[in-house]
Amino acid sequence: MEEKYSDIIKKQSKTLINKLSEKGYKISFAESVTGGLLVSSLTKVSGASKVLDMSYVVYSNNAKLNVLGVSEQTIKNHSVYSEEVVREMLLGLKNKTSAEVLIAVSGIAGPLVFDNHEVGETYIGIMVGNNVEINKKVFSGSREIIQYKITEFTFSKIIEKL
């Protein structure tokens, strides 16, 4: 199963790099639930250095607060697994980079569940220029499969937007 996802993601990575290159765009990531899988998937493909700017793995709440400037109040009011937090992650990333394409992801890979959330619940923010789209999805499977599914979905959405 894992091989199926890695093959799909590798193909998507090549397509994404080509599309970004054609447009002369750079991309940056702020990853929580995927733990760097998005950016590492791109770096496995030749040409990534032309399109990849800077990226952050902001797995802990502290990292989201200190690196990206996410508001403690936003986390308290909406939870770290929310559209509001992902929106602030995108804005924090925008302040750190000049990339035209910004991605922020936060969610629960499981197996533990927190508050009123479910395993696989994920918020994916994509900003191209000033255009922001935030998707809420619920993915199923093991932690690893959920991370692969998030990556596959995210790359397909970015490709679609470009």
C-alpha cells in the first residue's frame, strides 16, 4: 500500500516542480501533521532546488507560536486542529518567505484523539499570491497512510490551482 502512495506522490512531485518552474514560482511549506513529508517528497525529485524556498516543520504548538506567530488565543479558542490556526500558519509563513505558493497543514494522524476531533481530521491551507483556500478533510488508515493521503491530496490541490 505504501509503495502505491509513494509512486503517486513521486509523479505528483515531478508535475508540481514542472508547473512551478514554468511559472517561475517558489513554494514554501509549514507542516505539522505531515512532519516534513511534503517538502521531502519534493526534494526527492531533480529540479526541486529551482522551486523550493524555505519550509518549517512546526509540529508542536510552541513551534507554531514562536516560528510562525500563531496566536495562543487562536489555539485556545479554536484548537490547533482548525481552519483558523492553518490560516495563521499561512500568514506567518508569508512573513518569512517570498515564495508565491504557500502551504500549511495541521491535523491528527492518530491513534489518539483530542477533544472533539477525529483521527485523520486535517486542515490544509494553500495560498497562491493572495488567494487562500483551506480544505478540511478526514483521512483514514494508519498514521503513515494518513500522512501519505494528506500529501497526495495537497499536491493534487496545488497542481489544480496552478
